[in-house]
Amino acid sequence: MYFSVLGSGSKGNSVYIESGQTAILIDAGFSGKEIGARLQSLGRRIEDLDALFITHEHHDHIHGAGVLSRRCNIPVYSNYGTLKGGEKLLGRHFKHCEFGTGETFQMQDLRVRTFSISHDAAEPVGFLVGNGKVTLAYCTDTGKVSRLLGQRLMGCNGLILEFNHDLQMLKNGPYPLALQQRVRSDHGHLANEAAAEFLQSLLHDQLQYVVLAHLSAANNHPELAINAARNVVGDISLQLRVASQMAATELIFLQG
């Protein structure tokens, strides 16, 4: 399985995943033109996408979804809450395929499992995507982690996990108190320390790559996030990456 975080942050989020003859996106928070350009930088094309999966209806995750769907006849997969919450922003699209939160289903070469997360959106979810040999977990935009969430992600071979903010930077940064409280709440975003603690609980010998995602431009630095992750990884042999808002990661291969 191959994947790339096309971009991650408050200005846009999107992840590309492929296995066999199947290629999907999770979220489309950039314009269709920008997503196309980032896919092209990886040697991939929008026209080859089979489906678009949406985590929740916020602008930075759904902005380009309607355009991509209409332009390339790509079906959009989401739960009912996300569809209704993002109906106006999504607009007209080629086709909507509804799933229930917690449902697992087959998408050609890929098996997709959905799980609930905690965020200030209608019905936010994360995804666990597998091809029978390896699995990739996508978990951002959650204000807290739970034992159930840990059980869902346990054993994954690749992990895209939110390391949103440094607590001290958030406290001393430009955000007003009300926004700080929203970010730190159970329905906000994970701090570096909380994300690192969660990562530690998920470590195992077959975890190959961890991508730190959705870093706040105002309240975090890549060095702070990566250091927090390294402190818990220890001697385990895995690759750490920090997703950028400005460009796609390389195409990462998960080996079965």
C-alpha cells in the first residue's frame, strides 16, 4: 500500500491512498486544482481516483470535495451527519454513498473501517484502511483519545496522527481565551503531549511509519512535535514524518 499526506493543517487537509487498482482520497480541504497539482507531483492523477472519503464537514476538510466529485465523477463517502452538516459547502456532487459510523466495508482492493472521534463537528470519524496485508490509520481532529479508539488503531502498520499544538505556545500565543479553550477541550485538538502518550500505547514492531499531522501554524513547531514523538518511540525501528501544509509528503510504501 502507498500513501501520501497531500497537506495537513488549518488551511487544508487531504490524504492519498492506493493499493492494487484502487486509489482514494480521505478529505479534500484544498481546491480541486491544488489537489490535482499535488497528486501530479507524486506521479498520480485525479482522474484515477475511485472514491473520496470525508471525516467531517469543516471547511479545511471538505472545501474541494464537491468540485472534485463533479469534475471527475468521483463518489463521495460520508456518514449522514457529515452530509447534512456540510451540505451547503459540498454543494452538488456526482454521487453520495452513506456509511454508518463504526461500519466496515469493502472498496475494491481496500477494506475501510470507520470509527468515531471527538471533535466539534456533526458526526466526525477517522478511518482504518487495509488491503489484507497492511493497514493505515487516519486519526486527526480529535480532542481526546479513548480506550476504544486505542483498540481500533492497535496493530496498524502506518499511522497519521494529530499533533496539533504545544500547550505553552497555545497559552502564550495569539488565540483569544475562548478559542484556546475550544482547542484544548475534549472536542478540540490533541496537544503534542497527549498525542505522544497515545502513540506510545500503539507502538509495536510492525508499525512502520507515523506521520504527525494537523500541526497548528500559530501554536506549534515541527521540532516540538517530532521531539515529543521521539521521546516515546525510543529504540523501536519506525519512520517519523511531519506533514506540511504547503506540500505533499513523498509517496510512502507500507510493506506487507
